[in-house]
Amino acid sequence: MNASLFPALKFWTIILLTAGTILYATATSALPQNNSSTIAARSEAGFGVLDSIEFHVDTLKADERDGHADKFSATQPTASYGGPSSRAAEPLIAASLPPQRGAEISLDRAPPAGLSAAATVLLSDDFSGSTLDLIKWEKGLPEQYVSSVENGALYLRSTSGKSGWIYTRDKFSARDKIVQIKVVQPNNDGSLGLSPTVNPSSFYGFYNEANWYRFYTYRSGNAEPYKLHVQWNKNGASDGLDVATGVRFEKNFHLRMRTSADSIHFEYSFDDNVWITGYAELFSLPGYTLDSLFTFELAAYNTPSKGVLVLDDFILATSVPDTTPPAISNLTSSDLTKNSATISWNTDEASTAQVEYGLTTSYGSLTPINLFFATAHRLTLSGLQEGVVYHYRVIARDRAGNVSVSGNAVFTTPDQTPPMITNVAIDHLTNTTAQISWTTNEASDTQVEFGLTANYDSSTVLQPELTLSHQTTLTGLQEGMTYHFRVKSRDQAGNLATSSDLTFTTLDQTPPIISNVTIENISAISARIAWVTNEATDAQVEYGLTPNYGLATTLQTALANTHQITLSNLNVNTSYHFRVKSKDQAGNFSVSGDFTFTTLDGPMLADNFDDPMFDTMKWVQSSAAQNASTFENGALHLRSTGKNSAWIYTRDKFSGSHKTVQIKVVQPNGDGCLGMSPTVNPAATFGFYNEKNWYRFYNYRDNYNAPYLLHVQWNKNGVSDGLDVATDVNFERDFYLRIRTTADSIYFDYSLDNAVWIQAYAEKFSLPGFTLEDSFAFELAAYHTPNNGVWVVDDFALYSTTTLPKPDVTAPQLANIASSQITSTRATINWQTDEASDSQVDYGLTASYGLTSPLSPAFVTSHSVTLSELTAGTTYHYRVKSKDVAGNLSVSDDLVFTTANAPALEKIVLTDALNSATSGVRTGGEFVTGGWQVTAAEDMIRYDLGAYLESGSLELEVSNFRPAEQNSFPRHHIVSMFRNPWGNHHPVENQETVWDLHAGARYNPGVKLLSWTYDGNERNTTKLEDWSRNQTYHLKVTWEGNQLSYFRDGVLQATHTHSAPMQLRYVFLGRDFTVATDLVTNFKNNQYGALIGPIYSNLLIKENVPADDPAPPQVTTIFTSNRYANGVRLSWATNEPAVCALEYGLTSAYGQKLPVLGPPDSTFSTALAGLNANQTYHYRIIATDNSGNTFVTPDQTSR
């Protein structure tokens, strides 16, 4: 503000902002520049009673922030109330504001002399800033606006042919208003204007609008004086007139537009005191009144040609006092969040904005005042509490200081925070239930999701009661299973909290069931105990000479269903008691009954090296790369690849006391030895020779032509020594060496016939740090055989010298021989022996037998062999055979049994050769030479037989089949039959039955037969025999009633007996449709993937149905159609469709059987291969029709 222009300041409006109070004041005298002053003011405290107030401003100084001369800061202000209020004096600045420089005082310029004291300044600008105040003004079109604020004035400039113009940011009612400007430097076209409409992009400011008044200067030529012109545009019709035509206007004069009643006046002044009306008329802009809202313009046209317009001291004021407070409307709350809210409202005139708010109608909090005068207001409250009801009211003050306060309103902040779940616990756990509890930090409901995987599949019933402590019980759980669960709580606002995944395992309270306890591989010093448990358990055996036992094996902690433990270092020819113990993962413990066995009367360890394979149950081969030993012609050939040793040593260690270890030297070499050592390094280059302590007994010779000599050698704590022995004996081949011990001495003997032994050397046992009570391994070694020759040895034996070998010449005693479980196609033969022995049965239609069951090599005392593929209604002769460990054989007398009459005929249900197509539903795989091949784990062929088969058989050929090479999952399906189409071998309904053949890493290298009926009992048999990819296997499964059997190449592999019958309909080759509740297999939603590689062919499924065809088929036209060097081709025909088999051999007892596969037919041709040349063979044909009737031809011959 230029003080020299306003010498007589009579009126000031001061606004002071304090917490909860708006103060504004009028000063009755000019404010001093740097002195104290007392100002009388009015206060609206709490927006209630209006009081008079005086406050003292110690120091007034220009606000340093913007340099405005009409804004000051008051330091250390004080205030005292007068008038009708009796309140004591109080600081002007509330305690809630930081005591910085003091209350900020905004001083709006007082009305100049030409205004009434009652007038209110609505907007003023002395242009004393460095830039245009955009709080007050809007600029015209930016491209043409080149105006600036300079030297305390506004310089309006434009580009050529355009206007440089600004207009008030806010609109104002035009009634009873004065708008004036000081023209510091006029130009040839500069104006003050008003308009109800504005286009900010206009080239000529208001001039482009349809309705306006303008009061402007101009001149006819650059040398002419300036003139005043009043102009208007009324609905697009422009007109006007010059005014004050006799007055000269040069610079520093004032122009104003004033409205009163319904008229508008255009006035000028040279001193801002005396004003002269140049023109007046009734306000007549079409469609508008003085109560309409207008903006005000300052504009200069084409200043490059007409000169810059310089203006100052713009004032917009009322010409009569405004005592009406703004009217508040449309008060609303919106955009509610948990900690903020937006309050909106409108006023009927421009006013400030403030919100008072709090948890009660006493409020307590205020937003900062928004000093922008507007009619639409929007303030955001922040830092609110979540989920709380807030009271609020709004405060509006117009430019005249009139204040309005709204009524009370409320809003509620939303609750957007889920409950916090803590203290999740499993309070009580049983085998079928689990009680889960947790807490939340706010009241919420209760629910638990649970299942066998983290996908869950079950949930508890929602407990809708809102609480902080939660508890629910899961029921119907499976015993001993690990469950995943998570807890869920939702608060009243609907916010859901879910815990992370947690687990628990239900209690397993059922002890394992021990079955199939057997004694295997009994030797003179060891026996292997085997048993099965119905669930995975650990394993241990207690044993001893009495039922009190006293000894126990090391606990096998790995959990398994099948168990084998070898008892070693037993006494020779001694009876032992034992029992097995198994504990499951839950700690449930089972103990078997008492069992006994007797060790053999023979060597503790023996090997005649007849097996071409290395016996890893007896020996360990050195891991050094130089070992190239082989087994040839029933002897061990020890070879090394260089100047090192080929050597093997006993897998087990033995007490050194009272032992005899001997070897037959078939062919000596330049350095071959029998040795013993308490320590072993499998990677040693020279065998025991590298150890610190040992004894060795070996042959050697000085050169290739010298005779072989014997040498005894020892190493005692690294000090080696020895001597030649038997120097006068000639050792060429086939002689024997042995090392023999007593309690404290060691002997070195030799023999030329294994009958007469000669002691070559003896001494007190003296390996430092060891006694003969310690354990020793025994070695066979040959050094540098490329130079010294291969060492060939045989007949190794280790004896306890307290029990020298006695030949076992007594055959097992057979007892309780009986046939049982006889059906139309099979029978079980049972018997017992007085010592452990193997099992086998000869059987046939006569006492010559002709057929023999596969040998069961397990040495047991209770024997059971099942004969299958028998003919219905037929009497069979049989005899049992058992051979003990010593090779003594017992054979029973001839016995007979008669099979049951055929209860049914075999009806062909399905045949599928699988050679180029299939009658089933195929998913993947390829047809190749030989059948359908599985090429991916998803491959499958599925058959629906159309009916439930309670008795029948399935036959199938499979080739290129070796699980040991093809397994890629823990479990694979090979072939399966189910009652239900989805293929689940754990039932989901009470009438599920199933059988299937598994492969997989769990059964490597063999397969497992599994069966299940709706009695809920599962049967498993794992056959660990390996398979060959180069062989085609004939697989067959039969079921009848509650019994199911599995055959491989006609040999029975397993029989399962259930308490409920089988009932089957759906067949799967390859994978199956396992459902999600099954065991996890990591394949296709828990399916058992197909084994990749096998080729399937010749599927045949038959059902046993009641016989109604009593006549057997007739076999005719039998002839030899082709002869080969080692075989023949036989052909024949039948009078009705039949399935045929052929028995053949060198005698009429036959002994070999060849099934003819394929569907029933009437003509047949098959080749017998692998026959002896120029040999007469006997054969007969067995034909079975669809009704199950069988015909057997008389004996035939072919050469």
C-alpha cells in the first residue's frame, strides 16, 4: 500500500484467528508504523455472545513472508474484555496454538475517503507483490498474457492485436457495490469492466462476452489527450458514449463503477476523495439483475500499438453495510475411512470454512480456517478414531464478518480393520476329535476350515455369536492323520481375519497288528526273522536261550510295514527263543508271542563260489578300482589290474576265539593269502596289508620256475615280520590252508586232502591292543596278479572250533499233510516239518504226477502251497516235498483230493487284442508293434463291462516292462478293476471293491497286488522279483466269491481272502481316476500315474456264470503242420468255440504247459520251440468251451 495516496486512514478491519475464536476488529485511528497501539475490537467467542474487546499490540511490523504493507504480526498480544461481558482478561493466543511470533493479524485496507465508514472492502490489491496474486485474480489467455506486477503497480501488456487482461477469481453480487482502480498511466484502450460470464480463452477479455459494462480510456491519436468512454454490450448489441469530454486525463486519476438501487454509475476522481459522475443509467443487461454474480476485469488492448496500461489500488467494496450472515445448506459427510471424513456444504455467499468436531456435542477439535472465500466448501477431517460416532458443525464467515454456525450433525467412521487372531491352540486332541481355541482383539464370530491338505475341504458350523474368546471342536476325524487347519473370525463390520495354515495330527491309539512271523536263512550262527505289520512301525527282536530272552537287536527306527532282522553271532546247533516287537509312530506298541528256531550244525560261514554272482550277504569287495576278480567254474579267481591287490573280506565280523577258517587253494600264485584283522579300510590298495594289526597265511614263490612256499606273516602295531613254514613240502595245486585259534593262541595249518592237517606254526595271540575276544574280519587277497598270476581258491569255511562240522544226513520229518480250500480250480496243500525246510508239491491226474508247483525256498516248519488252474470235478494225485538246509530231501506218500464240480461256465465278457485299436476309451498312448504302449503318465484305457462281475478272470500280456527302470512316482498303476467308475482304492461308499497291480519306487523292482472289498479290509502282497523288458509276461487275476488270486506266467504269486465277496465292473490299463481323498501322489489330483513304457496286448476278461452246456468240445484234425530244427508247429480244430492249452514233454507225464491266448475259436495253430533235435515228444490238448466244459485229448506224439 502506498501510504502517501491514503493520508487519512480512518478504518481498519483486523482478523485474528485463535483456537475456537474468530476475532475481528475495527481501528478508529491509523496504525503506527513501529509504535504500540490499542485497538478496539469485537469478539465472537465460541460463536455465542458478541463482546467488546480491546487488545494491545506491542509491536507491529511488516510480514516478512510476502512483503505486504497491510499485513502485520503482533508479538506478545494481550486482551481484556469490556462491554456487557464480565470475563477476565485472557491471552489472545489459545494454548493449543504454538506460541511463535504471535497471532497473525490480517489487515484489509480500510475504505478510502470516498467510501462510507459503513462500507466493507470485499477485495483489494495494491499490486505491491512481486507477482500477480492468483488468490485474487485469474489471467486471461496465456498465449497473449504478457502483463506483470512491477514497482507496486500492474502493467497490462498484450501481444499484437490482442488484449492483456485479468479478472477477479471470485464472482460477486453487483448490488450496492463500488469497484474502482487508480490509473497510473492510461493507454489508448484500457478498461475496467464487469460481466456475468467469462471465457478465459477470449482474445479480447469481456469484450467477447454477450453482456457487459466497460469504463475505459482512449485517445484519437498519440498526441491527443486521453478520454473516458462508457460502453456496454446488451445481448450482443454494443453501444456507448464518451463522458467527461471537457476534462483532461493524463495520469494518476481514478475510475470507478458504483451501483445503487437499480442503477449503475460511472465516476472518476483525481484525488480519491471528490468523485464526479460521468454517466449513469438503470442497470439493463438482459437476463441479469444487480443481484446476479459478476466478475470484474482489468484489460488493455493491443498494447504494442496503444501503449502499456499501468494500474494500482484496485478496490471492490460494498456501498452499504452487510449484516446478513451466510446461509448454510447441503451439509453432508462423505468419503468416510477408518481415520478420516470429508465434510461438505454450501453457502449462499462467499465465505470462509471451518469445522468443529468431537466425540460429543461439546466437540473439542477445530480444523484450520480455510480463508478462501467460496460458496462450495469441502474440508477433510483426519486423525480420527476407527468405528466411532463423531459430532460436528460447520462455521462460515462472509467478507463482512457475518458468521453462521450450522446445527449439530453426526457421522460414524467405518471399522475397516479385521480382528487380530492370537493364541491359536489345540486344547484337546483324541484319535477322532480336536478342540481348537483362539482369541481376537475384538468381538467376532467363530469358524475353522480343516482337511488333509492345505486346500482344506471341510469347515465347522459357523458360530455367529460375537466374542473375544473362541473355541470349537472338529469331529469325525481319521485316526493318526495329519490335518491342516486355519481359524476364521469376522467382526460386526464384516472384516474377516484368517490365520495362517496350521497342522495337528490326531492320536493313533491302535497298536499295530503283527503277522506272518517267519524264520528265514537259518545258518550255524545266524537266522533272519521276518514279519509284517498293518501299519508303518519300527522293528526289534528279543532273543535268547530261554523265553526270558536276555538279548535284543538294535532298534530299527525307520518305519515300515515289512520287517527283516538278522540275528548273528549265534551258537552253532542251538535252540533259541525269540519274539518280535513293533511300535508305530504314535508310540503304540505290539509284541508277538514266543517263537523258537535251532541254528544249524555246520560252519558259521561257507562259500563254494558256485554262484557266478558276488554274494553280498557274505562278502564285501574292496572299493579300490584295481579289483577285477571273477567267479568262474565254481571257484573265485582273484585278479588285480596292476601292482596292487585284488581282495575281498567277510561282510560280518566274528569273535576271534575258538575259530577255524580255511580255504582250498585250487591254483596258487606268487602272492595269495588268507588273513584276519580287527580293522578294515575298504579302499585300501593292498587289503589288510595296509592295516596296523593282522595275521596272514599265504603262498608265494621266488620266481616263475621255483616251487610254491608257505609263509606266516604278522603286523603288530605297524611292525611287520614273519617266516617261511613247511619248507620241505611241495605245494602245486589243490591244497588247503587254515588259521585256527583257541582262547589265547593262533595256529597255522595246511592239508593236502582236507583230512590230515599239519600244524606249520603257532604262537600266543599278540596283536597289541586286541584279544581273541575281539571281532575280526577274514580276507582273501592276491597281490600284483599280472606278474604273480591269478589266485584261484574255493570252499571257504569258517567254523567254531567248539562245534566242528558234523554232516547233517537226516531228512525233515513230514507231518499233518492235508488238502484244504478246495474249489473247482484250485486247492491248498498244508503240512509241517520238524526242522526248517523248503516247500514244493508234485501233482497230476495219476500217481506219475507230471506237474510241480514252483519251489518256495523259504526255510519254514509250517508249509502251505496253493495249486491253481485245476480242472473241475477231477481227482488229483499229489505228494509234498521238503528239503532242509543241508540238502536232505523228504517226499511224502501219494495222496489225492478231488476238485469241486464246476459251478459255472466261463463266459467271454471282453476281448481286446490292442494291436491297432481298442474297444475301450483311450486317453493317450500309442499303438506299436506288439500292442498299445504307454507314453505318458496320463495315458489310460478304460473299459465298462456293463455289469458287476462277482466271479471271473482277467488275462493280459505285457512286454517292455521293467519297473526298476521305468518308475518315476512312488506309485504307478499297471492294471486295475473297480466296482465304481472313478477308480479309488480307498472306498468312498460302502459297496466299493477293487483290485489292482501297482508298480512304483515303493515296490522297486517288483509289483504289489492290492485288493479291497466293502468289508473294509485291505490286502497287500508285494513281489520284489525283477522283470525283463525283453520278455512278454502273461498276467492273470481270478476272483471267485471272496477270494482273489494273481498269476504271472501261470505261477501263483498271491492269494487274497476277504470276508466279503468281490464285485467288479470297470477296468483301467495305465492310470486310473483316483479321487482327491486318496493318498497324495503328486500327480493329477492324486491319481496314480501310468508306468511309462510297457506295451499291453491280448486282454481277455471272462465271467463265471451258471453252466447250461453239459457237453465238452471235441478236438479233431490234429496234425504237425511244420517241423523245425528245434521245434514243431501243431494245428487242430474244435467243434465249437473254445480256448485251448497244450501240455507236452518227453514222456506222457508231460511237465510243460503252453496256453493258447486269444478269444475262443474253432481252429488253432501254435509252435513248440526250444525242443531237442531228433527227439520224440508227447503232448495232449485241453479245450474249454464258453460253458466251462473241458475236453482232454488222448496222448499224442510228434518228432
